[in-house]
Amino acid sequence: MRYIGYLILFIGLTLVATPVFAQDTRYRVELLVLTHLDYDQEPREMKRLEDYSPATDFLTPPEEVDEEGETALEETEHAAQVEPGQEEPAVVDETVVFPEPEEPDPNAVVHVEEMSDVMQEAWRRLRLSAPFRPEQYLSWEQGSEEPFPALRVHDLEVVMVDDPYAELRLELLEQALEDADNEEQAIVFADAAGLETSGETGDEEPGLPDPTMYYRLDGAVTLKRTRFLHLDLDLQLREAIWDEDQPVVPAGESPEFEQPLPSAFMVHELQQSRQVKTGRMEYFDGPVLGVLAFITTIEIEEKEMP
């Protein structure tokens, strides 16, 4: 009996001395949206479209950066290192203290641009097939804990632009062009008179909210983990309908100007939610829209828990 007590005590001390490790799980999600070319389902007419702009959008092209702006930023950073009246940078202490790197967020959402070999083969086969057409690809990494992100899936063909500030945006644009002409004339006059002009301006006023863009192929997808993995899909394929006396305007070309809105939309939908497994191709089928999903598990390095 005494030996049993010693054994229990030894096991308890071993468990206390052994560090406890926790392992976080991340997932890489790849989606390939496709359309069936031969279908007989009639679209549903809708007066209003679902707005998917609250979902995280990795597919919208980033705004172009002005090269002159980059040059000015570099000059500003260089000037900040040079003291007034000094031509060369000031001598600084050779001892450089680097901030400690922050621990990465295990639940962060990261866009992945490269397509895996599995999806490359699926895309190639769909392009060569007669009844299917690949439409859009999206891949990202996410964590396994709440909140689970909603990702926006869309193409770049805009069917409608909703801009409540179109008139005000146009007024501001005209005022900005007028101010630019006046400023240019003032600079020319100052140069002719031998005067100095200051290019400093006050803080820029906050801009107007961006217009809401509605795409031909649009939707949102969410990967959730409870006891099992579930993938929620909500996709729409849209076509704008115009009245006979209403001109067809290519949407998205000039969102800062007010544009007439379509009278209705013909929509095909794919709304499904089901359990999925990692390491295998999942297929969500619909009469017109379909989705291939390939989910892999990414194990994060173990870290010691206090």
C-alpha cells in the first residue's frame, strides 16, 4: 500500500513538471466557382440585390500608387533623418534597439494568391470541358476559433453602382478641378514676379463613402468550426434588365457620376451549408452555379502554456 502511494505521488510530480503544450489549427481554404453552360432553370427576377460588401474582399484590385507620391514619401523620410542646416545625415549611436516581434495572431485571415496543384488541375480540366466554365478562384488562410470571417467572392463585371453621394461627389470633383486651375495660375504668376509660393495645405477633409458595387458574380462564403467543419455558401449570378426607353449604361466605368439603375435583375442562386472534411475535394452543385472547395489543415508550431 505504501508503494502505491509513492507511485501516485511520483506520477503527480511528473505531470506538474511536464510543460503543457497547446496547438492551434489553421485552415487553408480554396474555392473555385464554376457555371454550367447547359442548363434549363429559369432565373428569378429580383428588384433588389443582396449587398455582400460587408464581407472581407481580397479580389478588388488595389488602388494605383502615384510614383511621385512614393518619391515624395522617400524624400520626407530622408529629410526626417537630417537636422536643419546639415547636409549629411546626423551620426547616430551604432547601438540599434529593435522592437521585439509581435506574436502572430493564430486567428488572422490571410489572402493566398498561389493556386495549389490540386486546384490548378481542376481549373485546367474545367477549361477543357464542354459543359462547365471556371469563373472565379479565391484562397485564404484562417484560424479555427471565432469569430469566423465571411469572405466575398466576385468577378470584376459590375452590374450596378449604388452611390447616394453621386451629386455631391460630382460637385466636389468640379470644385477640385477649379481649385487646381486657380492654383496653377497663381504659381505661374508668382514665378513671373519672382515670388515664392508655399505648397503647404491643411489637413485633407475625410472623403465621402465609396459607392456600393454589385458584381455579376457575387456572394460570400464562411468556414466555421464547431464540432465539425461547415462551409456556408451564398452566391448569385446576376443579369441587369433595362426598360426599353432606358439606355444601357456600362456600370462601374465612372462610379463618381450618377448612373441610371436597372429596372430589375435576373438572378441564379446557390445557397448551401454542409459539413466538409479536410484533404479532399468537396463539390457543391447547383442548377447553374457550382463550387469546388479544397480545405487543408495547417498545424502551427507548438507553444508552451504557462
